Amino acid sequence: MPTLLERNRTLTRFGLRLLGLGLSAVVVLALAACATPPPPESSPLDSRSPAGLLLGQTTGGFPSLASLMRQVTPAVVNISVESKVQDDDHPFMRDPEFRRFLDRIGVEAPEIDPNERRKSMGSGVIVDAANGYVMTNNHLLKDATKIIVTLKDRRTFRARRIGSDTSTDVAILKIPPIDVRPLRLGNSDRLEVGDFVIAIGNPFGLGQTVTMGIVSAVGRSGVAGSRLGELIQTDASINPGNSGGPLISLAGEVVGINTALIGPSGGNVGIGFAVPSNRARAALRSVTANR
């Protein structure tokens, strides 16, 4: 039979072993707590939160504006305009002596069509789908004889201008009622320098294009001889063909109608301008008030 001293030694060794196992477990748990957790399978943004709804989620777990674009781009249209520009004859053709000279040498004077056909491209935004109202720039429709509106899904409609407001360069077109969710005009008075904005349009006739930037300035005047009043300045890429397209906030609201740019070659250099949505809304109400 083991003596009392031997039993105490055995218990002591057993206790030390348990203590060693306990310390090992504590170390393992501590290391696990300090380790970097694996990346989540979905976006870290809660899809139920406003940020999660806005930015959406991708399989890679990165924030994206794709879900916002899926909601707003169907209401942005491409506009094709055909117009006739009065073109005077060459001064030689109006000179009777020159015509007699051509007769003497047996050369028939060329017949010049004074109506030169011109085609231009621009953009617009559906603001009332039930009535088929499309907002765009007035300058885009100058001398227009034919206006074609093309939706993102490639449906095309012959449009007619129902009115315009030259002080804001806003015009309203009418197409048949369509099953597209129109975009809401936001409150442009709330814009601040540094707010993110998105420009959607048809630059150089390439088709619907999305660019992003910030509000560079508000209340900018002196553009286009100051005839357009105070404008929103943005560095979102705006090029010929973007005219009439919307400037959209990250809430999916139209805060401006893109209308002008400054560039030495007519292209984007990071200085574009939009008519504030509050002024565009007033123009819309004025044009459609009696309809």
C-alpha cells in the first residue's frame, strides 16, 4: 500500500499535468482570438442598412454601385435629332458675272441644296412615364425636324417637343406611355461641394455611359454668357452627347441636368456643368401646367 507521502506526490504530478493542459488551452484560445478572421462570403455592409441597399453587394464582398445603376439607368434615354440648317449659297453662285463666265466655258452651275441636313446625339431622362415626358436640353433640339428617343432596352420612339424653357436650357419631349420607373427630381439646394454624383448619358453617340465624380462647385455663374444662371459644377466626365442627361446623387435622385462643359477641344477636362434640379422642376411644371 502506498504511503501518504507517495500518494501526495502522485496527486501533485496529476495536478501539474492538468495545469499544463489548461495553460495550453488558454494559449490556443488567445492565439485564435488574435488571428485575423477569414473574409466574409458577402459584403461586410448589412444589406438591410441604407449603405447596404445603396452600394449593393458582390460575390467578392466589395461595395458597388451596380444595384443603384440597375434601378436608375432604365429611365435614362439616348436622343437622336435630325435638323435642317439653312446654308446660304457660296457668294460666287450669287454673282451674275461668275455665272456668265461658267456659261461661256460650257460649265453648268452646280445646284446647291440650301437645306443642309444635320444629325446630332444627346441624352434625356424620363420624369413621367405615365405621360411619356422626357426631360432634355433645349439647345439639343434646335431646328429639329425629327427626334428619336431610344431606351436602354433598345426600344425606340418618335418624340415631339411639347415645350421648353430657354432660361434653364430645359425642354420636355413626349413619347407614348411606357412601363419604366421614372427618376425623381431631388432637392439641388441641399448639394454641397464634395458630394458624390453620377453622370449618365450618350457621349459621342457611343451609347449609355456612366461616369462618377463629385460636386466641384455650386452656384457657378458666368457660363454660356451667364444666360443659364447659376449651375452645378462637377468633375464627373461630361462630353458632347451627355447634354440633357441626368446628374444623379447616391440616393438615386436627379440633382441636375447636364448642359455644358469647358474644354479646349470640346472634350472632358473635368469641368462640366448641370442645371440644378430645382430649376429644372420649375421648368417642367411650367411646360406641363396646362396639359
